[in-house]
Amino acid sequence: MPEIKSAGKPITEAKKAAILIHGRGASAASILSLSNYLNLSDFALLAPQAEGNTWYPYSFMAPDLQNRTALENSISTLKMAWDQLIDSGITPENIYFIGFSQGACLSLEFAARNAQKLGGVIAFTGGLIGEKINKEKYQGDFKGTSIFIGSSDRDFHVPASRINESAALLTEMGATVKTLLFDDPEHTIREEEINWVNKNILM
């Protein structure tokens, strides 16, 4: 049974919730510390823990077969967190996904496979998963959901071309997408990204 850490407001008392998804080699506890910087004080927070601290073994753009089993297991883990929130009475339009790196890729992937009106999707350095983007995997209508993708314009792990391609597909699926690509090589979450998200999605 995957471990899902909780923080913030108790689910039974909260009207809004966020699922926070850590990066490769990190942990549920480490991604929860992001809540110190984001406007999440009224939120119930859930952070699933990846087995072995990794959601899938290879690059998110590796041949699909290499990541398939681990990726499907990881999507199932996110579905468990999602179901926990829905079962407690929190509506989809009040649920947010927040991830960094592998967690950002997984956030976008899960949301696009189940597109509907969400609170928002915040992807700090990520794109849709696959050797190529396969539109047939994705379904639904985001109905104006705000999606943010921030990254370096030359990130070692996540090419800007994949971010732009992902943003185009998400827009086609009805999302309102904002990308911020920075002129630096850092694989990190920048203050400018935090500020934009707080001002425009987590108001």
C-alpha cells in the first residue's frame, strides 16, 4: 500500500486540497515543505511517497515500454490520493496538483489523462510523459483550468521543446496555460515561479 502523507488542514474541515508530488530521489516530506512558500494555509495537503523515491526509472522521454509498469503504478498512487479527497467531499474544482521535476511530469500526466475543471496544476519543471506525446492517451476538457509550467529554457532533464509541446496540447484540451522559461541552467524552483503561482493560481 503506497504511503500518503498528510499535512495542512484536516481533510474533513478543508474546502480546498492540494496533492503535492515529489521529484526523483526526494520524498513526500520534502515536497510538503513547499507549503511554507505557497499560499496553502487553508488547504488539506496530501503527498504520496514514491517507492524507492522514484516514480519511474528512466527519463520521462524514454521509450514508453521502459517506464510503463512503474508509471502506471505511480498514476494509480495519485488516483488513491485523488479518491481520498473526492470521498471526503472535496470537489474536483477545489483540488490542485503541485509537483517538481518527476512530480511535475506526473502531475501533468495525471491531469491530462483525466481532464476536467480542477483548481489548478502547478508544474515546476515538467512536461507530458512519453517518448513522443501521444494525444490518444488523454481525454476530457479542462474547462479553463489554470496550468502553470515553469523551468529553465535549457533544463538538462526537461527540454523547452517538450514543455511548449505539452502546453500546446493542454491548451487544446481547454486549459489556460502559462509557461515561464528562465534564462538560466538551474534545475530548481525559482522565487519568480512561486510569486507568479501565489498571485495567479493560489490567490
